[in-house]
Amino acid sequence: MKIIKAKDYEDMSRKAANIISAQVILKPDCVLGLATGSTPIGAYKQLVAWYEKGDVDFAEVSTYNLDEYRGLSHDDPQSYHYFMRENFFDHINIDLNNTHVPDGSNPDAAAACSEYDKIVAAAGYPDLQLLGIGNNGHIGFNEPDDHFSKGTHCVDLTESTIQANSRLFDSIDDVPRQAYTMGTQTIMYARMILVVANGEAKAQAVHDMCYGPVTPACPASILQLHTNCVVVADEAALSLCE
Ligand code: GLP
């Protein structure tokens, strides 16, 4: 695991965007695994700015997102489909047909998840997988558990995640209780993993991810076993790693 310390959120975002744009420049038809949450928004903004300057071209890129709330339609403003268009896809020259997010609007969880596994596998898995990290160490929506997950599956969100994500909804009762998420094994198939984290609230999770035991109680800890994992985090998120 390579840990890169950033001064603050802007610095973290620029460094992460630099790594992603390098991937796109090196391999214009690369497969990107993408993440939602507030952490990567700054990196997406920076990539959009570089796209507008003509520095990076997404015409041949394809993307696979980590997760989606179960029960939300694609045009629901709280859905991750909507988030990705709003924060990234609608501002760059990516072909929307090449962007993929698990289908939260499909109530048949088994079908939605196995369909997603098939398309991610057919794409050959991401060249670069971008990840945020939950306060409890979750990646995608892989919550702390007694085993690591494999492929895409339906999860019951923990109270801590529902609480943390409720800031983005009108009320906590509006937060979906379930989600479809790429599994931990699928995430580990990516050829490079880029984790972004900022703020003191992530300090414990970042410490446990980098230096704690490898355990499904902290799903992100498995990234210690990945041969090409880079963590870009600000000083506050790294404050327990000194
Ligand atoms: C959600 C997402 C994760 C994300 C996490 C942290 O639960 N499913 O992919 O990493 O939140 O979000 P934030 O970046 O807003 O702290």
C-alpha cells in the first residue's frame, strides 16, 4: 500500500485526479471503477476542468460504479445513477452507453446482481478502481461482517451507514435500507486501486485500513493485500497513522 499525504481536500482531489487522468492518458480505452459519496466529488470536478481545457479525453473510457441504493429509479436525485451524471458524466465526453451502475430499480436482487457481475467480468475488470471509505471501514457498500464478500450482492446497510448518509436525504427515514454493491473480491480484481479519504471522521477507518489486522470487521483492510493500492488522504484523515 502506498500512502500519499495531501495537505487538504483540494490537494487530495487534485492528486487523485492526476492519477486518474494519467490512467486515461496512458490507456484511452481504459475501464474505470468509480465511486460516489462526497469524497470523490472534488476529483471529478478537477477532471471536468482538465477535460474542458482539452487535457484529458473520455471518448473511449468505460466505467463501472461500485454500488446503488436498492429501490431508487435512475432519475431519483438520491440515486447514484443521478449522482454520477450530475457530478461527472454530463460534463465530459464519455459515451453514456459505456457507463454502468448497478440497477437499483430492479427489485429482483439476484438478477440485478448477477447481471452486473457478468458485465464487469466481460469488461475484464477495472484498470483503476476509485474508492472512498465509510466511517466504519466499508468500501462500496461492503459493510463490516464476519467474512469478505465475493461478487455483487444485496446488503442491509448498517445503522452507522444509514446515519452517515442521512445528511444527503431530507430525513433519515428516506435513506434506503438496502443497496446492491460490487463485492470485495470484485474490487480486488482491479489492477490498481485508488482510495481517497479526508477529514478527521475517517481517521480511525484509514488507520485500520492501512495498519490494522486484515479482517472483514474492517472491509477496507483487505486492500493491504492488493499489490497496487494507493491511498491519497489529507492530514486529518491520516492523523492516527503517524
Ligand atoms: C457511501 C458509499 C461509499 C463511500 C462512502 C463514504 O456509503 N457507498 O462508496 O465511500 O459512502 O462516503 P463519503 O465520501 O461521503 O464520506
